[in-house]
Amino acid sequence: MASLSLQHINKTYPNGFEAVKDFNLEIEDKEFIIFVGPSGCGKSTTLRMIAGLEEISGGTLKIGDKVVNDVEPKDRDIAMVFQNYALYPHMTVYDNMAFGLKLRKVPKDQIDKMVKEAARILDLEKLLDRKPKALSGGQRQRVAMGRAIVREPKVFLMDEPLSNLDAKLRVQMRIEISKLHERLGATIIYVTHDQTEAMTLGTRIVVMKDGVVQQVDTPQNLYNAPCNLFVAGFIGSPQMNFMDGVVSVNGNEVSIKVGSTTVKLPASKAKALIDGGYDGKTVVMGIRPENVHDSESFIEMSPNSVVESTIKVYELLGAEVYLYFDVEGFPMTARVDPRTTARTGDTVKFALDMEKVHIFDKETELVIT
Ligand code: ATP
């Protein structure tokens, strides 16, 4: 069993800086957990505490049932893969993968079996005699993975393992890692800056900010139901659009006034604002770019949520078009069909899909509905 339990984990560096604050997470066996968040939010520090490379200032870390706060890194049954995969340049691929096992005095025939099995899994069988300099970046990365795999650890920790690779290789390796996770049946904790990696690889994603966990959820839930403004803005690219507006309750009907533009909320969203006593208060309305439509049929269907604006930038990305404009001074992006006729300088009507809006409390920044 390779479950992990992080209970009230804190990290204060010797200079007094609190890098991780009251981190709580239960990780189940075979999960693929992703840590994301802006630079400096404490992702690597948390990973390094799990690895035992950084002392834990407070809290309890368990691997399986065992408290490992004071267990040496080498005795934690964990393998770590870093972004700079630092292979031994004078050793062959085979020896690079065998090195750790030799140090642990594993019998030769067993080492041979383990290295060959890892090479098979990673498709490195034909490269075993090569030195690292004769390998591509992706192949080197796979050797680094191989070195981790041969140890048969219960838990893999990966700190931006793909960040040194070019875009095409990243995609290939992402798919490899996903397959690897299934084949090995191991628990993986993975730090990344890359939204696509986070969304496609993770069974759950941990979003961090300033050393504090903001939300832990499946990729789908994070995208569809962010718990606060930060998560809403952080997950998704292009970013969610945000507008400040004042709530107006009239019986069962709720509208939001953004400058001189008024949009009406559907009943499904209205109730939370009525119940929460938000009449007359300022809230933040969020809507993802794909829920801002320029098609005529949508505009006709949604007379209570139409805004009009002049396109500032038109961007064609092949399969989709991004239109950039302002609504009442708030910058907006619409992600529309490439067949759109809208171009820079055109004044265009957009319908907001109000069933898909997110409303946040302006002060607490927590989601209301
Ligand atoms: P990035 O995405 O840039 O790698 P991160 O989320 O992994 O960032 P960490 O490397 O965990 O962030 O660092 C968290 C915070 O702790 C940062 O503000 C960093 O400056 C600080 N920090 C890291 N190491 C030390 C140290 N040895 N002493 C003091 N502060 C440190």
C-alpha cells in the first residue's frame, strides 16, 4: 500500500519564511496527484518534504501507516525524478539505470532483470549501450524515469520532469507517463506549471497559493466548480473573464448590473444570491471564454444576457478563434468558432451563457454559486 497522509504539514525555512502552511491531504494508493500554483507557492518544498530532502517543521507525514517525518530519504521507498535529470555522462544507459541497484548490492542477475524490464516498459531496449550524449532529450528523460522505476518504489515524486523538453516531446512524454502510471500501478505526486499536464495526467489536482492549499479536486471539478476567485483564474487557458457587478433582487428575479449593462441570472443561480442576502452588494461575475457566444442563434435565445463591444484583437488558432474586447472596462475573451465573421474593429454582440457563470463574493473571494 502506498497511500500518503499529510496532516497539518508546515515548513518554516531557517530565515523565518513560512513556505508551506497547514497542508492537509490524504493520497490514496495509485493516485496521480498534481501540485500546481504560481511560482514560489510551495510546491517543490512540499514535494521535497515528502522525499525527505527538506525537514518538516510541523505536522505528520505518513507513508502507508508509518510516520516518516524522521525517516532517511533512502528508507522512504520513494523515487524522485527532477527536471534536470542529471545522468552520469560516462556511463551507458544500462549502467545509469543499474547504478542505484549496484550501490544497494542487489545481485547482478537480478539487476539485469530489473533494468531490462524497465527498458522494455520505457522502450529503451535498443539504447542500452549508448552514452547519454548520444540520446535525444526525450530519451534521456526516459532513462531518468528508468532509474526511478528499477528501484520499484511505492511512490514516485516528479518535479517538473518535462520542463526541459520541447513542445512536441512534452506531448509524447506526457502520454508515456500516463501509460507508465497505469502499467506500474504506483502512486505519483507530480509538480508542474503546465495546465495541460495537470488537467490530463492528474486524478486529483492540488492548487496552492502562498503556501496554502486552495482546492483539491478532480480536473473536471476544478474547472467547472472552482471554490474561489484564485482557482477560477488560475485553472483554464485562456483565463476566465471577470466583471464586477451589483446585484439587484426583484422578487424571485436576480440581475447583475455591470456599469450600464444589465444581465439576468437564471433561477438556478438566483437562489444563492437571494438566500445569501446579496441584494445591492457588489459581486464578481466569472465566465469562461467558451461560454461567451457570438452566434446569432445564441444571441436570439438569450435576450437577457447580451453585451455589445468592439473587437480589439482577433486571433485565429486554427481550430478556434479568440476575440478580445472590453465590457464596461473589463477585459474579455471569447473563444468562438473559426467560421466567425467578426474581425478587429467590428462592433459585435455577444451572449453570455448565464447558466455557466460563476459568482464570487467580492470581499471573501469565495464562490457563491
Ligand atoms: P516554482 O514553481 O518557482 O518552482 P514552488 O512553488 O516550487 O516554485 P518552492 O520552491 O517550494 O516554490 O518555494 C516556496 C517559497 O519558499 C518561495 O518563496 C521560495 O523563495 C522560498 N524558499 C525556498 N527555499 C528556501 C530556503 N532554503 N530558504 C528560504 N526560503 C526558501
